[in-house]
Amino acid sequence: MTEKSPSTVSPFVPSSWLKNGHAMTLYAWAKRRSFPELPAPERRLFKVADDTTVAADCYWQQDRAARPVLLALHGLESSSDAHYMRGLASQALRRGWNAVLLNQRNCGGTERLTPGLYHSGLTADPVAVMRELVDKDGIRDIGVVGYSLGGNLSIKLAGELGASGSLPVRAVVAVSPTIDLDVCVRAIERRANVAYQWNFVRNLRARMRRKVEAWPGAFDLAPLDRIWTIRAFDEQYTAPFHGFAGATDYYQKASAMRVVDRIRIPALILTAEDDPFVPGDQFRAAAIRENPFVTARVEPWGGHCGFIASKDATDPYWAEASAAAFLEAALALR
């Protein structure tokens, strides 16, 4: 499963009226979805550090140890409730797999479970979760799918694991991944993207206020009202909390681009040229092109985490279906 063009991924044909990155992004974000086929998930807590617990929504098969796990990682300021996370769970269950939808630290209403913050390259948390799934639940096969920030995590995770075999991660998929964080932050700072940046910052500011309610005195909120950009937030809070020298140092060290050349398991990247703030050129870097384990599909259309297919498509959510098909093919070849 090291081919550059796996047959499991069909071409993306967008809805004719969504051949615009902003339209696709906003429509996919705003469109309501329901999943009547999904049972109520089990909310499970995983201890990932001495002072930190994270929560996941889990969907189990009757004999969970005999079935693979799809581990889903969400984007910035999202949660296990995101429509694409539930969509991935649906894809997993129809294939007879388990699904674990992981909330990053403080996401999904979990501010009280940790005194700290998450960051875009914090792979230690999903690693700890997977180790528990292996040791406690007997899971033998894992596929990871991440969206946006979660896509950076999935690619970085695969690079850090390399050929070690220390965890049974068989394949990873990244949808609209922010694998070069500085490039993506610069893109979202463009005038045309002011609404996206403000939405992210508004949510980050609200989360910090909730954080201090849960952990009084843990962070100085005095600078918060002066923060209007993601970069300023990371400079003030994310970088210093995690020991980075500043936002630039954080973006360099937390980016999956640093380790993508080390990937030794099947990895699929699904992204779009018209993504408003994840530029397509980064996926043509030599580290990606020259790694036979990595396939990068840069589609003309798709927006950011959109990929709503035409009405003739078997599954209108192309990225979710393609991710599950890729994992399925990787598992079949073991």
C-alpha cells in the first residue's frame, strides 16, 4: 500500500454551484446533518498526562477487540460533535469498525479536565489514547483521520511513528490539513479571510474565559480583549504555555511538514486549490512528492473541509467516504 495513486480514491466532482472555495467552506459548515443510524455514543475519559484527561465519544462493535478503530481528530475550536466527526463515525460503523471521536484538550465542554491548553502539534494525547485502546481494549488495528488542525496532527503522528511499529496505526488520512502552520496562518491573515479569522479568535477568546472560570488564576486575561488574530493569541497564550519561544517557533516545531518525509505507513492527504486558508502549494513540496508512502490529492475545488459532491455521487460527503475507503484498502492489504 505504497502507491502514489491508490484506486480507492475516486475523483472529486463538486456540486456545480459550489465551485468556489468560500461557498463550499461555508455551506459545508452551515448545512445541518442528522445521523439517525448512529447509536448514542459512550463518553469515555482517557488520562493522557498526570494532570490531564481528555474525552472521546466512542462507538463500539460487539466484539471491539476483533474490529479496527477509526480515530477521528477534529479541527481548531471544534469537537467530537462536528458534523464531519459524526460522518466519519457513520462510515466506520457501516464497515463494522469501532469509532473513537477524540476531543482535543478543553474541547467538547472539557475545560475542567485539564489545567492546560492544546496546540496544533500535540500528538502525545492521541498517542496516549491509542496506547490505552491497545492495552485495555485489545485493539490491534487503528486508522487515523484528521481534519484541518487534526489533519496536521494525523500527518505529524505518522511521521513521528515512522517505521517503529510501536502502535498498530495502519494508515492515516488528513483532510485540508494545516501541515505548514506558518503558511496557513499567513493565509488566514489575508483581507479576504477576515471573517474566518474573527470566528476562530472569537471562539478562542470565549474558551479562555471559560478556562479561567474552571481554573481561577490559571491565565492572565488582561490582554485578551486586545487579541484580534490567531497569531497574537498563539504569541500570548499557546506558545508560552507549551514552552515555545513564540508563535513563529511554535509554528515551525508543531508543523507536520517537518516530519512528513519520515512517514512509513500509507498516508493520504485530501485538500483543495480553492481552500481559503490552506494553500495548495505546500502539498507539492519535495518531502511529500518524494515519499512513496504519501499520496497528496490537491483537487481544484473543495474549499476548507468541504468537498460536497454533486447530486449524482454515491456519497455526497466525498472526503469522509474517501478517507474510510483508503483505510479499508490499507487494512485489507495487511
